[in-house]
Amino acid sequence: MKSASVSAIIPTYNSAQLVVQAIESVLAQSVRVAEIIVVDDGSTDDTAERLSRFQDSIRYVWQSNAGVSAARNLGVSLASGEFIAFLDADDVWHPRKTELQLQVFGRDANIALVGTQAFDWPAAQFPSLFPLTMPITNVTWEQMVVRNRLTTSSVMARREAVVRAGPFDTALQGPEDRDLWLRVAEHGRLANLELPLTGYRDVPGSVSKQVEKCRAGMLRILEKIDRQGKWNGRRFLRRRAYSYVDHSCAYLYGAAGLFPQALACSMKSLCQYPLPYYRGDAKCTAERPRRLLASLLRWLRLKRTDVPRCDQTKRANVVANECPPNIAIAMEAASD
């Protein structure tokens, strides 16, 4: 399927040095993309100057600052490719990412969207893919409504599927991607190619001041589903999804050292859904009770304030995908 056209969409805001690396990673793809659309969301740094050397390779569009969702929406509206691939300005692609994702689409016409696994960036070199296998995991609507399982910079989707699903919700800050993936899942299959093809960069940020913003975004998604009546009587799924919001916030508060708040969120999560989570929703056995107990002991200063071993395995594509990047990064830093 190497002849398929791909539009790469890169929103950027005051990330002049980093977006250059993102563009270079797209230009280095083993299968050339049809177009690279860089949407500058009102940057006040030297982004335009730095990108001038790419004038023959990219389409650079500037807009007044309106947020990453608006920037991505503008990029989608300008895209002409059969496929749309999203890339944040501070991330990069493995040289074979486009090639391998197109192979997945070529094997199954019912797949609407494909993500990949992420790897830490910057790194000395890209991850080796030898011996190359193509492990693919299906991602259902029922899984996505509980927890985001896709890293935005890894996503490639059929353009028709994205247009049919509608634009990114500009009222959301952080989980706007998950909101769109859920809508895409209503009409087509989602999948993850289980290969490390997306480089995810740590950028310093704050946790405690924005946890409520993260929580509000996750709740807005579920409340939209409530209003649209999409649960179809699956009340236990609904309770599990709402409980996971508090479970995520418990982790965020704990990473910030706000143990009373973390304890409260863990208790609320367990009250909403006392049954065990499915394996894909938790990284260790009895994760929520263990987190509740750990928060209590840390609050009472009876336990070290480092993060539990099972929490240390949470990477950017777990809770981080539910939150704005700066929250996710600080969360990761707290785990180190």
C-alpha cells in the first residue's frame, strides 16, 4: 500500500527548536508522505524563521492562538491525503512508522485508525525492529471509554473516518484526542501496532495546579456520552469509566505529593466501582486498594513517598494520554 497518500499534521506553539526535529523525522520516513502541514498556533518565538528552510517541504500555516484542538482541526481541513497522521511538535517518528502503519491498513479495509507503541526520546538511536513482526492489538470502544490506549503522535487514520467523526472538541484540554478516537470507533475499527514507532519527549510541567483541569476534561467526555445515550444499558461499564477518572486523579495527586487528595480519589473510585478492573485497565493486581493504602501510609508518614512499583510502569500512553502533556510529564518525572 506504498502508493497511499498521507498528510502529516503538526500543531506547534512556541516550540521552534523541537518542531524542527519533528519535521525532520517525517522527512526521513522510508515511505514519503504526501504533505506536511504545520499549524503554528500563534507562536511568539522564532518558529516561522526556523521553519523557513523547509519552505519547499512543508505547508506552514499560522493562526491566532486558539489551542491545539483548533490547530489540529485546521490541519485536517487542509489535508488532501487519503490518510491523516498526527504528530505533536515535541515528538518524533521512527523512520519506518509510515511504512508499517500503511501495511496494517492494507491488510484490513475495516481498520479506521492505527496507533503504535512509544519510546523515550531523545535517544542515541531509534529502537531496533529486528526481527520484524507485526503484532496488532484491537482497541474497542468499550476499552477506550474507560482508558485512553492511543498516543496522539502515533495515530494514523483514514481521512474519511476522521471527517465523519467530526472535529476535535476545542472545549477539551488534554483528552480531546480520546474524545475523537471514541467517535471514530463508532464507525470503524481501532488498532495498535505493538512496535515502538513513536518517540515521546519529556517536557517539564506542573501537576498539582492542573489536576482538576485534567479531571474536568475526562468527565466532559463521559457526560457527552451520557447525554447522547451511548451506554446502551451498560451501567457497569459506565460506572467503571467514571471510577477510572478518580483512579487516574489519585495517581496524579500522589505523584504531586498531595496524598490526602489522592486518598479521597481512590476511595471515591472504589465506591463507584468496587469490582476489580480488567487486566488492560490496571498494571498490577489490586492496584486501586494498594494505591489507597499507599496514599494513607504516606499521608501518615509511615511509608516512603516514592511511587509504588506498579505505578512506575505507567508510561505516557496510560494515564498520560488523559491529560495535557505538561501534567503527564511531571507525572512521569515523579515516578523516577
